[in-house]
Amino acid sequence: MNICFYILAGLFLVVIQTTIVPFIPVPFQCYNLVTPFIIYVSLFRPLREGVAVVLLLGLLMDNLSGAPFGIYLTVYFWILVGGTFLINFFHAGNRLFLQLAFVAGIALENIVFLGTMAILSPKSFIPAQALHVAVSQLIWAILTSPIVLNIFIRCRSRWDSIFSGSAAG
Amino acid sequence: MLSKKMVLLIGVIFLITFNMIFLSVTSRRNATDGSGSTALYIVSPFQKALTRSIGFVKDIWRHYFYLSSVSMENDRLRKELSFAAEKNNRLVEAELSNARLRNLLKFTEKTEGPLIAAEIIGKDPTSWHKTITIDKGSDDGVEKGDAVVSPEGVVGQVTDVASHYAKALLLIDHNSAVDALIQNSRARGVVHGESSGQCALKYVLRKHEIQTGDTVISSGLDGIFQKGLRVGVVSGVVKNSSGMFQVVTVKPFVDFETLEEVFVMARIKADEKEDG
């Protein structure tokens, strides 16, 4: 059932990210919707589940995007490493910590993308609107992080209650 | 002996270095290892279903609730206008070719390959890169490297193909390159995508006189796009005091924000070219 939850949630987020989000005008465009899911998994779920989700969604996003192959795997891997490391020192219920972790995850994604374009790609290049897009994504992250993480937590507990209930019955 | 912390630190440094080398290698090649078609196969049916549903709702809104007849007439006129613009461009191009080749004994007609109509069902998950997913794949005759066009002009190039879906790199992506000509002056260059949604015509020699408003067309020399396809219009020209080339900015004819349907053109193959 765990696998089903991650496949359905991941697929839902990827499809929304590739069909609806690109049509939203840039000033209102928020962060990549899959990233908060990885942050949630890294903070609230066991490491083995995190590794599976990172591999599944990282490969899926890498293959759907025109970005260099492996860039989403990189971002999600380091978010998982960071989240797993930080959760040893902070309580996952701490609201401020969750907000900071969320914003750091979104910031890491932007840094890796821009860093790859600016340093590693053969045509060193930084998009003109890079700062604008990155700042806009961080503001969206600050504003929406408690709601988004709460949605994931509630969905997961609802899923667990439905399937553990039916299993028991 | 190394302490536990030291081992951890070395491990992290090794991972970061390995990661950077890996990304450096993959950023030098556009193609994926073939697993791209699997991802398209898994995700695209859902993208198609959602895009169709959104399109259905949009159509109801546009055609039934929002001045139905005006909207439909507008759709028809826009389509007619884009076809007329393309036809006009072909006539201008034919006229110029005729004038240039009048003294030649043989005139070779442009090769017209079959067009495959496709619908855009998904876009790139990140705003930093510009790709689209279309609902036609290898079973429909689409091949990796095929040109993607619309009645307005050049759209991009197919980079990944699954059986019923394909991924295309757009003209405005910074990895995209199209060999092109200025229609009037015949100055040659390479159109590269820029982040701003515009393009740059690079490697145009300073000696050519280029004006804002000049039409840029494909040269056909890249073996991907047929000669004479509309690429864009010159929106700016800068001649620096030094250097061999001038900086030419090109605004694509295609509006990539509102683009919904495209055509895939079979690639000009070397043997076909020789036969032609």
C-alpha cells in the first residue's frame, strides 16, 4: 500500500506540474510541486521509503524534462540527505523548522539548476529572469509551506486509516 | 585511523564531486539513455487525459458561455490568417528564389515531406528548460530528430520518442540551434534559444546589412528543418565596435505560450537529399 500511495501521489504531482503549472503566468508560478513531496518524505518517512521515492520521481522528472539527465535525481537526493540529517537534531513538529526546511529545499533546487546552467553546461548561461523566478519561488515556499506539508500529512494519514481499516476488517 | 566524522566528511566531498562530474557529462548531451520513452509511456496518458479535460472545459467556456459565435468566428479567422501568412511567406520566398536562380537551367523544388498533426499534452516541469510532450510517437511515424512546426513557423525538434508520445525541444530552449537565413539579405547564421522567450541569430558577419523587421527563415543546411520555414522576425541588431559578428535578436513567429497543436515533419535524410 505504501508503494501505491507514493506512485499515485507522485504521478498526480508530476502530471499537474507538466500540464497545468506551465500555463500559469510566470509571476504567479510557484515552485516545482514534486519538491515539497520529497521534503515531506525526507522529514516524516523512513529512509528506505525516501530512497525509493527519490529514485522513482527523480528518474520520471529527469526523463520528462529537457534539463541535463540526473539533475532532478541530484536535487532530490540531497534534499533527502539534508532532511534525514536535520531530523536527528530538530523535532518534526516544530513549525519554524518545517518552514525553514521547506524553503531550504526549494532554494537548493534553484541553486542546483542555476549552478548547472552557469558552470557545468557547455554554454555557460544564466537566464535573465533567474533572480526574479527564484525569489518568487522562495516567497511562494514561505507562504505555502505549512499548508502544503499539512496536506501531505493528512493525505497520508487518511490513506493509512482507509487501508489499515479495510485490512483489519 | 580516521575518525567517524572525517570518514563522513570525505564521503560527502566524494559524493558532491561525483555528482558534479556526472551532471557535467549529462549536460553535454541532450539525449537520454532510452528510459525517456518509458517515462513518456507512463506519464503521457495521464497528461493527455488531463489536457483533454481542461481543453473540453475551456471549449465549453469559450464557445458556449463567452460569446459563442464571435469566438468561433475568431478561431476561424485566426486559422485563415496564419495559413495566409504562411502562404504569403512561401510566395515571397519563391519570388526571391526565382530571381536568384533565373539564369540557372535547373530548378529543384523543395522537398515536401509528410506532416503528422499532433496535440501538445504536456510541458517541461521546470521553467528553466523549454520542452513539450506531444501525443504522436513512433507508431505514428515520428522519429527522433524530426522537425516540429506550426502554420506560424518553426517550433522545435523531437528529442525522445515513445510508441504513442514524443518529447520535443523548443526553438526558445537555450540548447536549441537552427541554421537560418535572413530572407532579404540572405545573411546566414544560427538561431539559438534565449531565456527571455526570444532567440539570438549568432555568427552573422558584420558586413551584412540587417534591419529590424526582417524575416528569418530556416536555411535547410542543418538537415533537420526544410529550407524556407518561417523562424521569426528580427527585433534588434547590435554591431559592436570590435568582433567579426553582429548581435541579432529574433522574435519567434510562434507564440509558445498559446501553442496547442503542431505538425511533425519527417527529417531530410541524406540519401533523399541526393536523390532530390
